[in-house]
Amino acid sequence: MSASDAPATEDVVFGNTVDALFLKALGTKLSMRCVERVKEAGIDLRSKLKLFYPRETYYRCVRILGEELFGELDEDGRMTRLGNAFMDGFEQTLIGKAMITAVRFMGPKRTLAKMTTNFRSSNNYMQTELREERPGEVLITLSQTSGAPGYFEAVLARAMGFAGAKNCSIRREAYDGARCTYRITWTP
């Protein structure tokens, strides 16, 4: 599935992303109630996954996962846990294994420079802007975090770990409910 296969006018998340988070990473932890709630929200985990899902449907279902699995945490904490869980599942997919292998060779700076391409393995809408402040410090802006900046912060942190970044730190600099700018630092 590529971005060109999805409807041109709709932001979508690809089925491989649903598979990575909902089935590979968390499938054994999901209660029947959770599976039913997710189905009612638009993703039927008991049937063959679709090639893509509307962005709003995916994140509505992600929020349900957070409520069901990490109810003791605040919304941001839930999203951070789910971003990490997504990466756990992504590591188990063919595309994830290939991308993680490539990232290990690219290193931190080149990995961040390729984030739009990297995110396009999961969705058809993400754009990134990267500005290097100095060696080992960048600002990266994600065009659409769907109200879940903690999810993407966790994804970025894990990607930096795969890329070999040492002493990595990520801090949100600006967030408007959709776009989010993160300051990422590491020892070059």
C-alpha cells in the first residue's frame, strides 16, 4: 500500500499501522470489551484489516486503546505508551524490520531528514519540516499529530534510538492541536 493508492482527498492511516499497534503489539492484551469498542469506532479487529482507515477513525480507536489499557494515566501518558507500543509492533512487521535496518545505517540526522518518507509507510498525509540548530540539535515539525503529540514523541524517541542517537532528549516546543514542533538533542 502506498500513499498513491489511498483516496486523494482523505487523510488515511494504512492497515499495516493498525496491524502493528492493535494486533502485533497489543493483541494479546485486548479484552473483548476493548475489541468491541474499537469495532464500534470503526476498526473490526476480528476481520481482515482494510488497506487503510480514515485518520480520525484510527486515532479514535487509539484513544479507546489508551482508555482500556492505560486508564490510570492522563491522555498524554496514554499516547506516549501507545507510541512505544506501536514501535514494538512495527519492529515485528516486514516493513518495520527493513526500515529499522536502514535507520541504523543512516544515523540520527539523516533519519530525521527522511521522516516524511518514513511516516509515509504508515499514512498518506504526514509532512515534516526539519531545521538543524547546530550539530546534535534539531527542530522537527510534524504537520498532523491528530491530538496525540505524546504518541509521535515516543515514535521519534524510538526512531532516534534505532538510529544510534546517544543521550537523546525530546521536548515539545510548539503545539496547536495538530502541528507539533519537537526539539531533539543528542550527542553527535
